[in-house]
Amino acid sequence: MVEKRGNREISSFAQGHGIQAEMQPDQVSKLVWDYFNKLSTNAKDAMEQLQKSDLSQQLNTLFQDKCGEASTQTDEIKKKVVPFAMELPDCLVQDSEKLKEQIRQELEELRLQLQPNSDQVCQKMNENMQVLKQCLGPCTNGLQKSLNDNAEQLRQQLAPLSHQLEAAMKENINCVQKALAPFACEFKDKVNQHVDKMKCQLTPYADQLQDKIDQHIAELQKILTPFAKGAQDQLNRQLECLAFQMKKNVDQLRARISDNTEDLKQKLTPFAEEVRGKMPKSCEELHQSLTKLNCQVDQEIEEFCKNMGPFGEFNKALVQHLEELKRKLGPPRPCDVEDHLSLLEKGLREKVNSFFNTLKETQEEMFCFPKP
């Protein structure tokens, strides 16, 4: 909740002060985390200046993409954010080994506490897993139905425009050029309106899923707490890790909805202009152009639906996180401590959000444009 609230505050503040596209903490966190992962697969000399300059270049590119043209305000922010972000990979390398050992010890303490009741713990978690599956099913089914319904509605809204244009041309071929301009405009308007509506109808499902996950983890904590009386902090740490992993899946779903709807809009809107740009000289030529347009529309909508789903994979990923927690609470395995990376990433995101919130509070005057 703190992370989400911080993002909203930064976004609101940036928009209120005329910034073209605000820099989001999550974008910086992702860039640094991806860079850290790249370093972790290489030798220790991967921290050489050449690679650091590569990170610096990526950060500068991110500023250029998200903040538009250079300005005094964005330059000042960049001078603060880039050095801060450049220090983070070193911190992550140092923190990683410490956190790994800490998690190793905590897991051992938690297992010892749960061991006398291991059968009951396993049974309770299996029951909880079934509840999660039943809980997620209706929500993702509703999301799939909404996606299919909206895709079909978009087809139905666009199809009559082609029929209207063909009918107008049959009446008077000389009027077709006048008819093409409003056709292209109406086509574009309907695409924009319906795709925006689709995005608004699909996004709340991600919020519903997050609410269900939050409720589920709270219930899981309630179930396991009686068995971990001597290791409550260790249990809470593992549940924090579970919550973070699941939240990442939901965030990816939100991003998938946003990215794919915007991509659909960008792909559909030029089609009508293409028909308009190739002025048909006969009804047959117009019919061929419109048939091609309708096929292109169908193909892009089908591709959109394909890219959005299947949502069953989303449910499967969430259940797998819970299955992994169950395995971690059982007999020790060599890969258990690798889960420290989730907590390391969680800490990185919190650190970046805290930095951006501090930056917001201390740089208000920098963003205030003088009144005319």
C-alpha cells in the first residue's frame, strides 16, 4: 500500500506541475533490478566502470523517453536520481549475501518450530491452496468473458462503417471522396472510444485479484500463526515474500492490459486512413479495400485477445508461489535461500520509493513555474 500510494503522489505532483511524462519509481527500480540480475550472472569484475556507464546511459534514456524535451526541472531531477540509482547495484551486491544468510537462519528456525505439527501444517496449506484456486477462478473467468465481449463489440461497432461507405458509393461514385474523410474520422473515434472503454472495464479485475490475494494471505497468516508461536517474525517474513511475488504477477497483468490496449489502438487507427489515401475509382475497388480493412481489423483483434490470455496461466503462477512456500516450510532444500532475491527486490523498491517521496517533498519549488 505504501508503494502504491507513493506512486500516486508522485504522479499527481508531476502532472500538477506541467511535467510531460513523470518518472515513476517502479521504472527506476526495474531498470536497476534488471541491471543487478545481469551483474549476478557475471564475474565480480562486472562492476567495472564500463558497465556502470551502461547503466547511466539506460537511466538517461529513461529520462529522455519519460520526461520529454530537456528542461531545467528534468535536468535537476536527473542530477539527483542518476547518482542515487548508480549506487544501488553496489548496495544490492553487499546486501544480497547478508540477506541470504539471514533467510537461511530464519527458515531453519521456522522449520524447527513447525516440525512437531508438520502434517497439520501441510494439510492446512493444501486446503488453503484449494481455496485460492476456487477464489481466483471466477475472477479470471470474468476477465476473460469481459475481454471476449469487448472484442466482439469492437468488431460490431466498426463493421457498419464499411457498409455505410459502400452504400454511399453505390449511390454516387463522385461523392465517395467526401464520404471518405468522415469515414476515417469516425473509424478512428470509435476505435479510441471503445479501446479506452475496454481498458477501463478490464483494469478493475486486476484490483479485484489483488484484493482477493491480500485476503488470502491474511487468512494464511491466521492459519499458520498457532503453529509458529516461537517464530512469528520468521513466518511474517516468508509471507511478506509471498505477498510481494504475487503482487508482481498482478502488476504484470495490469501492465499487460495497459500495453496491449494501447498497442491495439495504435495498430487499428491507421487502417481507415490507408483506405482514404488510396482513392478508389470504382465500387469494386472500394469493396476490395474495405474487405482488406475488415480482415486487418479482425486479425489485430484476434492477436490482441491472444496476447492478453490465457488467464489460466496467471492463476497457475499464483498457486505455484503458494506451493513453493509449502515446500520451503518442509525439509530443507539447497535452493530455499534463493528466495532472498524476492525480499532483496522488495527492499530495493521500498528504497527507491522512499527516495522519490523525499525528492518530491524537497523539490517543490523547482517544479513551480512562475505565474504569467
